[in-house]
Amino acid sequence: MKRACLVWFLLFSVQAARAHSPGSSNPIIIPSTLTGEIPLVGHLHRFTDPTGRLDIHQVVIRQQNGAFHLSPARTVRQDFGYSTTEAHWLFFELAGSENSADGNRLMLEIEYANLDDLTLYEVSNDTIRLLGRTGDHFRFRERPYLNNNYAFPIRLRAGQTSQYFLRVNQSYATLSFFVRLWPRQAFLASDRNEYFLWGIFIGIVCLILVLNFVMLLAVRDWIYLWYNLYLHFITMHLFCDAGLGFQYLWPDSPHLNDFMPVYLYVWAAMVAQTTFMQYFINQDRSHSRVYRWVNAFKWFVVGCLAVAIAMPLFDVAGHKQYMYQFVSLATSYFVPVIVVLTALSLYEKVTRGEGEKMVRYYGYALAVQFTGYGLVAVMNFCQAQGWPLPFDVETYVVLGGTLLTDLVFFTYGLAYRYMHTLHGNQQLELGLLQSQQEAQQQVIHSLQDERRRLAQDLHDDVGPLLATAKGYLSRFDRVSRISGLQRAQTLLDEAADELRALSHQLLPRQLAQSGLASALAEACHQASRRGAPVQFVSLGQGRTLGEQRDQMLFSMAVQLIRIAQQQTMVTEITAQLLFHEDEVSLSVEDNGQSSAFTDSDLINLRAKADLVGATLLLDNFEAGNSALVSLPNPTLV
């Protein structure tokens, strides 16, 4: 009995050792009904070809000899660390369901867009079949399945068991990617959802770009241009990292992938972001010691960007070997430098008490941004070391979420800046308008003083002289009756009347003593003696509107009456002054031939109306001409 137990124990141990030997593999049984991702964890085996020259036949032999080892990854991410010229192989085995009449249609997805060369082989019944070869060195249309990620269709017959070998080659770069196995329908559904989310993301970014462009045109503030550039560069980085740039922008130019746009767009985004930061916190040369260091960093990044573009552009010898190390090492140094410079810039502003509110707001936004960047940096470092991560998230997903958070923070900040700038411009325009009004009022006051002086001189000096001259002529006329002297006396009478009327129009005494209505009544009476009769009507409770407004309305009334008397075939003129509770209106109408006002009269009348805030309406009709001046709320102006 003991011997039998010992035999059974030895047989079990041998089978267990075979089951856990490096070359053994447990096939993944594909059920007939499956709607989600098929787990590959615990079923993937690895093998590294240090020469990179083994073909599939040689690799199959090595798999049979136990050269493959179970992948240590605890998730679907496979991390190999830094790779030079070696080729890496992944192996797994699938067994189709016996109950599937049409077989099993699967999709193997490799989720990392920047892989040089991928080849998938199927081994079944000692037959090797190539399922596809792709990579970012091939044209996009050459992919086995057109997708932003690398996808290989797999077809398993009912009851079929097949082995699959995936060869991955990534020269002189960090090799890390996701491997997922899907039922075809589940893959298509997941793919649609991913593209739908990308569409929403791009729509939000485009909307923000348009809004910033509109604000740029509205306020001429270059901060909106630099924020748009930052959004463009960081979005293009995400596009390239997700494979969408190659799919939609340069599908027939795989050589552009040699420029490593994933990194170069990050560098360009750093330059745009630091410039945006300088505008946002108002950092300039005259008020900041950190300013020149920030500018030096930007120019250094621009220089490195030019070198990185020139190396593949001019096919510099050895650039393929050192290009990745150069851009990745430079990026790893650029990130802490930009963090330190940004922190120093914000600290300098806070200690000086300049724009503290906006500086703190920018600091909060950057804290969220740098948290995302720090997480990505940790993920990249772990990938470079070949360390497995406890979660399956692509770096572009983390950056995309960080960017969306940035959009919320910075769009609100820019909208606040736009409203603040708009308010400042409005205040500036209001100040300029007030200054212009004050200047105009000073000019008006000067003109009024000159009118008063001129009227006083005409009344006190010229008038008495004419009266004296008339007295001498009258005495001389009594001695000798000469018709010429009588005519001269008549002309002197007319000149005295005209002088009296002109003096009254310049500054009527009734305007200050009796009010606007009385002054206009006298002006209409005087005008009737020199031309077409003017009928004056005043309704409502008369009141003073202020010295300046009274003078402007009187001046406009005299000018309108003069224009009316000059109309052809005019026989009657009516001037009305109406005092309402909420406004005062002045109207002048005539029955002369319809004619338009001259440009000089229009300019003069509108300038007077604008000065007192009145509305001027002019009309020409068959029965004559009319003008209406309305001054709203005169007591509140």
C-alpha cells in the first residue's frame, strides 16, 4: 500500500513539474459565448532573441525546448525595459470551442502606436502561417486591420488548437505595450466607444481654440495665441501617442515617425506653456529676475528641437541609435527644469504682492497639471526599467485627463482675463470720452465767453458809434435836404437793426433773465422783421435746463430758423418749444420747397445735439421741411 502511494506521488510530481516547466503552456479555452476581453495574464510566455535574427522556425524549436518563460507581468502591460537590437517574442496558445459552429473570430490588439516592427504567426498542426506584419515603419494601409492600434484578426475553427508567436522589434528605445485579446464584436464595440470619446475630446479642444481665437481678435492679447499653441501641441502629442496622427494626418509617410513627434510636440508645448505663463502672471524683463532664465530655457528647448528635427532630416550618421536616448533624456531633464522655473516665477510674484489672485489661481491649475505630468514620468521610468505597473493605463489617457482639467481651469482664467480686459478697455474708453467731453465743454465755454464779449462790444461800442453817426447825419439833413444823405441815414438804421439783432442772437439778455421760452420768442420776433414771418409756440411749464443746454437749444433754434428763412418759396415758419415731464422738444417747420440741409449745417447741428445729449431728427416732405430736437430727462442730465 505504501509502495502504491509512493508511485502515485512520483507520477503526480512528474506531471506537476511538466506543467510548470518553462516550455509548457496551458491553452486558453475560448467559450462559444463570450462578450468581454479574454484575459491573457498567466498565459503569455516570453523569449528574447539577443541577435534579432532568428526566424519563426528556429523560435518554434526553442519554444518546444523550453526557452520561453512565463511573463512576470501581473497585468496586460508587457514591459521589457530599454531595447537595442534584440527581438522579443510572446507566445500563447488558444483552443476553440467545440460548440461553435462558425468558429471563433478574435482580435489581438497591441496598444502602443510607436512600435517599429510587429509580426504575428500562427502554428497549427505543424503548419506555420503569417497572420500579418506591421509597425510604424510601414504605411498605414498595410496593417492587417485598419486601426490606430495594431490589431490582428484571428480565426479559430471549432475544436482547433493553435499556437501564436508575436515578434516585436523596437530598436534603441523603451519597449512597453498592452496586449489584449478580444472577441471580434467586443473589440468593435470597444473601438467605437474609444473613437467616440476621442471625437468628444477633439470637439471640446476645437471649441476652446475657436473661443480663444475670437478673444484674441477682440482684445489683441497675445496670451490667447500662446494658449492655442499650447493646446495644439499637447493635443498633437496625444494624437501621436494614440496613433491617430499616423492614421489621419500622414498615413502614407511613415518616415515622419522617425522624427519622434511624440516627444517633439511635448517640447513645443513646453515653450508655449512657459510663454503663456509669462503672459498670465504678467512677468516681464523690468520686474522679474527669473524672466531671463525662463527665456534662456525656452531658447534652449527651441535649439534642441531644431537639432532633433535636423538629425533625421539630414540622416545624420548614428542618429537612429542615439535619437531616442537624446530626446528621452532631454525630456526627463526639461520637466523638472520647467517645474522649478514656474515655481520660482510664481514665488517671485507672490512675495512682491503683484497680481496675487491670478498667480495663486495659476498655481492651483499647475498643481493639477504637474500631478498628471509626475504620474506620467513615474510610469515612463518604470517602463524604462522594465518594472511592472499595478494598473493598465496608457500615458496619453493620463495626459488627456490632465488636459481636460487644464481646459476647465485655464479657460475660466482666460475668460476672467478677457472680461477684466474688456472692462478695463471700457473704462479707458469712458475716460477718453469724458476727457473729450470736458475738452469740448471747455471749448464751448470759451466760445460762449467770446460770444458774450463780442455781443457786449457790439452793444456798447459799435452801437453807440452808429447812433452818433446817425445823429450827425440827421442834423446835417435838416440843413440841406439831399437824397443821398437820406439814403445813408436809412442804411444806418438798417445796420443798427441788424447789429441789434446779431447782438441779441449771440447772447440775448432774456435767456439769462427770463428763460429760454422768452428768449426764443424775442428771436422769432426779430427774425420775422428780416424775412418770412416766424410764429412761436411754447407749451408746458417752462424751466431752466442749465446755462449750457439753454444756450445750445437757443443757438440750434436760431440756426434752424435762419435755414428755414433761406428756403425757396417759404411764406410761413413755425417754431415750437414743448416742456414735457420727461423731455423738452424743439421743432422748426416751414412750408418752403423741400431741400436737404448742407453738410456744414448738419455737422454743426449734430455736434451741438451730441454735446447736450439731444436727439436730432430732420425731415423733408412735399409740404416743406421740419427739424425736431429732443432732450430727454433734462433735469437729470
